[in-house]
Amino acid sequence: MKSGWLLKPTISGLAIVRKSDLALEQLTLQFSGCFLARFSKPIVLPALRVPVKISLSTEFSTPCSVIDFPLSVGKAWGISETVITLDGEIQSIWLRPLNFIHKIARLLNLIPEEFMDISDTINDLLPVIDIGDALEILRGSNSIEIPETPPLFYCASYETINVPAGSYDAYKIVFPMDTGYYCYAPEAKNIVKIEGNVQQLIPYIENISMELLSINES
């Protein structure tokens, strides 16, 4: 029997957004943390700490927009069909010794014939796992087709929002299941506030709270 926890995860990244409609064109994420695995059967073993770093980049065949212009109170919409292409890599200090042990096992013919296909896959992926290559090997493609979704966003109101950048009349757009909202201000031509209740979906991640700090007038 085994169980696991994720310790001190951090996520950072960069989003490239199309100016005309704020559609997401590209997203890069860097994740780091430590998985704590504990085994209790067949014998009790000390907890194993596995530090890991993941760099992930995504591109969208059709930019993904969370705003459907023109906006109006009561309007609802979903996300258009698109294809997401994934690339990046996974690193861990445990992957290099694992790769070394695996290569020794192959050299000494210690791997049973029925597991050689799995061994060949491991041999191709380690010691640094290329996410694009891994997806190509495991599922034949590093692209994922995302069908058009039913309405996910709902424009609930038009109200005054106060943020560090100023006071704006903005459309308040809510997420499903009360998981958050964002406010788009026509005057700023931008989203001026985001509140996301992420923890109810992903307990390891803190809730999101973002506000527009300033506007570059140049």
C-alpha cells in the first residue's frame, strides 16, 4: 500500500494573449515541488522524498478566449474547439540513478523478455523526460484535441470595480460552480480583476486573487 503528498509546490509562468480579444495563444508553466511517497506493504519503509521540476509549454491551434465580444449582462458562452500542443521536460535527481540502474540491468540481461517493451520506452525517456517525446511514445501524439465546450462563462453584472489602477465600470463574468470570477473593463480594454477559488478543485494550490496595478499610457 502506498500514499503520497506534494510538499511546497510552486508554479510560475507566462501567458501570451492576443490584444484584440484577449485570447490565449501560448502558455508556459514552471512547476517545482517534492513528492513524499510512503509505502506500508509488504513492509513499512521510510517516506521517500522525490523532488521534481516540470517545464511545460502549450500552443493553441485556435487561440482560447474567455471573453465573447460584444459583452452584455446575461450572456453565456463556452470555449471554441482547439488543438493544444504540449512540450517541455520533467527533471528529478532520482531519474539519473534510476536511469543508471536500468541501463546496468539491460546490460546484464536482468530484465525479463516480457518487460522489454516497457524497458525500451524507459530507455528512450530517461534521464530527462521530454514531455513531447513521452506523449508521442505513449499516445502517438503530443497534441490534444479539445472540443467546443457548452457555456462555461456567464456575464452576471455590470458594476464599478475599484483596483489599484483606478475605478472602472466593468462586466463581472463568473465561472461555473462558484469557482471564481473576472471583471473586464471596456475603458481599460483589459481584465482588471480576477478571483479564483482554485483550492476547492486543486487543494495544493492557493486561491487566485489578481488586480490591475497600472496602465501604460504610451
